[in-house]
Amino acid sequence: MSGLVLKIAPGERFIINGATLENGDKPARIRVVEGDARVLRLRDAMHPKEVNTPVKRVYYAIQLLITGDLKENDTLPALDEACIQLLDIFKPVDADLIPTLRSMVSRGNYYSALCHLRQILSIEEELLAMRGATPPESKVA
């Protein structure tokens, strides 16, 4: 059995291929068989007001790709450029973090990329706390 398995809480909302779905009264496990399905749990969604760091901008751009609010042809080059800019920052921490992310994005594994980005977000938060400053603006979406 392969595919993405989502454990959905009662009443939880999620998006699959642009359609918003809501679970019923009981917990559920949903297996997404299609490898190219675009999945986003709304509890994992980032609000636009939260998007204030380079990694959060990458996360949000991928989120918008999943929901269909951004188109791949327009977004992927800028997204890859943003990842390239993050390489030097995260290489001393873990040289594979950003290359793994770029690989996931290039294969269209956006849900996996968001899961991977959660780890990078926590590292970014620690780095910014050590630096004690706000990061410079960068454009992704």
C-alpha cells in the first residue's frame, strides 16, 4: 500500500486538488493514492500575516501552489531562486536541508516540501533569535 495517508480529526478541513473537504464527526484515515494530488491540511496553512521571513515566504508560495492560487510556470523559477539564496544560510547547520527541499519541489511533492519546511522554519527561528534582527525582504510569490 503506497500513497500519502492523512489522519484527519473530527471536523478537520483539508484541501485536495483545490477542493476544500471537511471530515465528519469521527476521526478518519484517508489514503491519497494519486502521486500528483495536491494536499494541504488547513491546520498546516500559513496565514498571509505570518509571512515575514525568507523561509516563511517559501512555505507560503508552496502552499499557494497547492491551493492553485499560484501557477507552477510563474512560481517555480522564483521559488528555486529563493531556495538557492537559502543554501548558504542553512549549509552550516545541515548541508542537505535545502537541496532536499529543492528536490521535493522540482518533483512536485509539495506536501512533503511543507512537512520538510517545518523543520527549516524552527531552525530559521533559532537563527533569527541568535541574530536578534529581522531578515531582509525577498520576493518569492
